Amino acid sequence: MSLGQDGPPTRTRLPEPVPGTGGPSRRPQRSSRNLVTVVGVVVLLIAAIAFANRGGGSPADSAAPGGVGGQGGGTPHGARSQPTAPTGTKPVDGKNAGIPTGYARTDQGAQSAAANYAVALGSDGMFDTARRHTIVATIHAPEVADRLQADLDRAYSPGFLANVGLNEDGSVPDGYTFVSRTVPVGTRVTDFSSSAATVEVWSTGLVGLAGEGSTKPVSQTWFTITEQLIWVDGDWRIERSSQKEGPAPVNGDNRASGADEIANAVRGYGGFTYAR
């Protein structure tokens, strides 16, 4: 599909699909040189890093090399975005480890994958070692996941976890609810072929510790994540990702909710499967 063609309308949020798996297909040839670059990848510690830094330096800083800055104005040459509307196209075939998988081999499928992968990488599951390993293995190309696990284990160190308000083993202190949730606002494709795609996901995130007397109250951040995807084993997988701050709107006049109200909302409202 050419970027010059008119694409169908954009995203709608759908109920969670019935669990299943995508069918396998022949893996495209990729050079090992491209895959090694993932060792320096910026991997969605997302709002947690900025949040932790409010209380001092984070041991995870070394896991996020590269500049951080605001979103540039305008749409890059060749990038496309469309108004929000249902497309009528089934977004995903099933789920693997609770993460939507089985995307179409189209730019719509790549955008749906990028949005849902951003949600997974910004979830509270990333703060638990076993769940993090499952997430990383599910959404990354196999060669990438193998190299990335050790880097992330070092990034989510006991000191970093303590700095975001968790216990050093990643568990939540008694009487509190830990919140880490990423909400994609929109996506756009900046490069696409049948074997690779680059997708930007503009997102807002919630992170913090809800509970009476919390010194790390839940706060909101805005950021843009860029995911370089490749087609592997019949699905889109991440080869490399990076992030930057913004674009961030002006804060509204909403009254800040109390700790119990935030905790109840997190427990009571589930997330979405995002689809182009």
C-alpha cells in the first residue's frame, strides 16, 4: 500500500475481542545489524521515569538514551492521519497474554498494533518482572526481545521501583493502588511497506500511587512514542521504539479527585482495544 493513496477513516475503540492467536507466516529476512540497534532502544518507561525524577534521579536513566523534546509542528512529509470514524474492518484476530494480536498486514493493522503495544508497554504489568517478560516477548521480534529483557531488568531496579512508590520487589504497599496506564489519542504512519512500518502514537498517561497520604499522587503526562514495526510470524512486532514529550495541551479546570475516587476509577474502568 502506498502512502500516497487515500486511506480509510480512522480509529474506533472496540470491546475486547475473543481470545485467540494469529496464524504463522514466513518470517521476512532482516539483517542482524538492524536488530542489534535495539539494545539502545528507548522502551516506554514513559511517564514513570519523569514521575520518579520528581523525587530525585532514577537508576533507569541509562535505559533511555537520546534527546527528549516537544513535538514539532505540522505533519511530516508522507505522514497521514484521518478523522476518527469506524472503518468496518475487523481490527484484530485474538489475544496473547492479554495483549491484542493478529493484526492485518496493512497500514491500518500496523497502527492498531502500535497503539495496543504502547498500552501494554505503559501498563502496570511492566513493573512486575514475570509480567514484563511476557509483555516484551509477546510484542517484540524474537531477536529483539531476547536482548531487551536484560536491559529492562536493569532499568526496573529496586531503587527505581522504590522511587515511584512501590516496594523494592515491585509490589504495591498495603493500602495503596498503583496506577500506570497509557491512553493513545491518535496514530499516524510515517513509513510503510508490507514488511515494515513506522508509526507514531500520541498518548497521554496516568502514573502514581493512589491512597491516603501518598507522596506520589497520580499525575498525567503527554508524550509521543515512535514504533518501528516488522512483520514476523504472521503479525506486526516491535523492532525498535523511541519516545519524546508532548504535544501537551493546557491543563483544564477540573477539580483534582481524591485518592479513593482515583483508586476506585482505576479498579472499576477497564481499558480498550485500540483499532484503526
